Amino acid sequence: MKPLLVVDGDSFAHRAYHAIPKTLRRGDGGPGNMLFGFGTMLIRLWQGERPRSVLVAWDTLEVPTYRHEALAVYQSGREFEAELLEQLALLPSLVASSGLAVAKAPGYEADDFLGAAVASEEEAGGTVLVATSDRDAFQLASARTTILQPVRGESPARIGPAEVRERYGVDPEQVPDFIALRGDPSDRIPGARGIGPKKGADLLAQYGSLDAMLEEGRFAAEADALRLYRRIATLDRAAPLPPLPDVEPDWGAAATHARDLGMNGLAGRFEEAAAST
């Protein structure tokens, strides 16, 4: 049975924006580097994996999530260039034009849809490939789910439970506890005072879970904060998903959409993909 491929749209969009020269423009002069880079990455992912279906998940930047409301400093200080935001708004419809599924809803992050898709597919007895550069997704690794972590100029690294243990020193299900303890500078999660990655992993090896540490009286002054950090780091596997039937992408329709956007070079890439299918 072919796997379901789930893509962290925002993760790949940001990689594309910073990897492709900003001199690449649309026909009307607007920015096009992210669109071109993302479209090319999507084609390569699909051709490399030949999944049964693809879901591309997106953040909704305009609406705060419960994470932002629960922790004022969460992801604070992030500012995005106007040309990045302009293209980010165009990408979900570009993906949808190919017939592939898109998940985006107020109050949810792309990561939440990754978690929900994994839960749904594993429950149905299927396997999942999760394409993202966000290591929070390591909590999803299992016998049925593999993380595809992009590597510049190479095929994606394939991360399963053994690789999570090798990199972090914890099991996948311990990753939210691990993030709560050591913190996450990129998301502005403070973590426990004086606890870095090695000490966090050592504590989880000793106690098994954050709850066990708290029951033993560890971090008594920080207990509520650490529980909050863990909740923030835990993906919401109940996030709403679209239907995910088996789908072959319609790269020809995506090419038409790309031309409508003034992206003839990207349209050519989609047409090449259609011809090779």
C-alpha cells in the first residue's frame, strides 16, 4: 500500500523563498521565487515518493492560535517580508489547482494538520511520510510514520524512531516533554531553568516523563509553566482534515494556474511532470 505524503507547506515555502533568487519575478513584475521553488519541491517530492495522496498543510498567520493566547511570547518577534507574505497567500490555491488536498483553518498551525493526518492514516492501517524541516514533528515518528527532513542538495533524510533517539536521546513520544524541558528558542518557549538538551534527555531517561518528574517534586516552582510548554509543543491530532482519497496530481491543471499567475517557468516544470507521469 502506498503511503500518504503530508507536507508542511509553510516550512517548504520559507525554504524556497530563501533558496531561490528574489530576481525571479512573475509576468506582472510581482515576486515569484517562492512560488517557483515550492512548486519545484512539490513535484520532486511526489516523483520521489509516488504516494497514494498528498496533503499540504498551512498556518493561518492572521489568526492567533491557543498557543499564542496561552503564552504571550510564543513566536514573538517574527516579522516576514511583504514579498514572502504575498506569495504565501497564493500557494494554497496553486496546490489545490493540481487536485491535491490542502489543510488550513483559523486557530491551527500546519504542524497540527500533520499530527491529525498521521493519527487518521495510522488508525486506518496506512503508512505516512511527513515532509518538514520542523523538528517538533519528530514526535510523530513511529513504525508507520517516517519524517522526511530536507537536506540541501541531497535527498531528504528519513527520520524514524531510531533516528529520533540518535539525535535527541529520547523516544518520539517523549519529544513534547523534551521540548518543554530544554525550551525552543525558535518558538520562544523558555524551558526549565538551567536545563539544556543533554540534561533534558538524561532526566527523561531517568524518569520517563515530565509528569513523573513533577510527581517526584522536581521543578515544583515551574510545574504549571512546564505543563503549558508541553501543551504548546504537542501537535493537535484532532485538527480538521479534508477528505484524503487516492489522488494522482493533475500537473496540467497546475501548469494552467501557474501561467495565470504569470509563472511561465513554473508552468513548464508542471508540464514536464505531466508528460512524465
